[in-house]
Amino acid sequence: MNLLKDLKINTKVDTHVHTNYSPDADEDATFSSYITQAKKMGLTELIFTDHVDFDAAHPLFKTPINYDTYIKEFNSLKNASDFPIKLGVEIGYQSHVKEEIKSFLTNYNFEYVILSIHYLEKKDLYTQEYFTGKTKKESYTRYFKTCLEAVQEISNFDTFGHLDYLVRYSPFGDYEYREYKKLIDQILRELIKKNKALEINTSGLRHNERCYPKKEVINRFIELGGKKITLGSDSHHPSELATAFNRF
Ligand SMILES: [Zn+2]
Ligand SMILES: [Zn+2]
């Protein structure tokens, strides 16, 4: 990706990592196993970003992480480790819990916040429930509209996670950027206006898919003047760390 070269993306830092505090992560995905793996791979920093989804539609995610315990474990490890780690979070946006999200982000002093969308209209993308009874156009338009709303409503975040990730679970397959250009451009412009980053999420490259968002959208962000891009593997196991970072 030539356009990316000028932006000097740091491929030695993985900014999107789930530990076993996230219900969908592997049991072996401990803070320390990630640090061991990161050192082996020559990374220089890890940002741990476990899931917080208020009113999650998926039963696994209904029990929230106890952040008092979490932060205690994180801090004792941070103090004992010679490897730089940051306390982050991946917060899932839904319209009806936006006030909860705002106060959560104010109450905890995260060093890094990924704003993402996993559920829409109280329905799960992962189980495809969201897509039931909708056309492709309807489901994709509503998804991008909600992304825009998230970026407009929430200010306390650093990067927007895996924009267009609905494609991964969608029965309708990939989309053409130009069909949703107006909405996507609004999202990108809002990120730029608020001085936020766009995440390149490389998790799709583990499954021979693509990164999220797709190349055209990343290039468009840069074309519109976006300077901040973060690189995240969305690891749920240490073996997934920095997936395909060498391609950037
Ligand atoms: Zn996510
Ligand atoms: Zn994630």
C-alpha cells in the first residue's frame, strides 16, 4: 500500500489485543503470554483492548469485565515487566447505551480506546440476526449510519475499529465503496475533524479475506487528509499477534 508509506505506520506496535478477559478469547491468551510472544516477534509495545459491550445481544458478552480486578492485574504486570504495555479497551457502540458508554469512558482512565460496532438495533452481526429481513442495501446503509452516529456521539476515543467489519458475517458479501461513498466519506471526515485515527484491522488476513476497512476506504481516508492510522491484529490468541504487519 503505497499511500501508507508516507504515514509511517508503526508496525512494531499491536494496538488491538484481546486477553482471556474477553469471553471470545482463548484461555491461554494471558497478558504474560502475549508479552512473551511480542518479545519473540520483536514488537516494541502492546496495547491490550478487551471487549466492553453494554447490553450485548450475544449471551457470552453479557457479563461485564470487573475492571477493578482487571486494572489491578494489569498494573502489577506493567510494574514488573520491562516490556511497554498500555491499558486500552474496545468499546462497542449502540445508540441506546451511549450515555453508559460516555460515563464508563470518563470513569476509567484508559490509555487507548477503540470505538467499534458489534451490535446494531440490539441485534448481533456475528450470528447474522441483524441481517434477517433486510436487503443488502438496507443493512449496509443502517450499519454505516450507525458508525457515523458513533463517531459523532462519542469523543473519548482514539481510533475507530474495523470499519466495514459487518462484511465478515454478512450473508450479502462485500460491497462497493462507491455505493456507500456519501456515508463512508462522512464517517472519514468526522474522524479527521475530531483528530481521531482509522484502524486497519488485519484480522481478516488470517482468514484469507482482507483487512477492515477495505483498501479503497483506507486510501480515501488518506486522500481526505487523514493522517492517523493505527494497526491492530484483533488477536484472541498470542499466535495471532501482529497478523500480516509485515505487509505494511
Ligand atoms: Zn471488534
Ligand atoms: Zn477486537
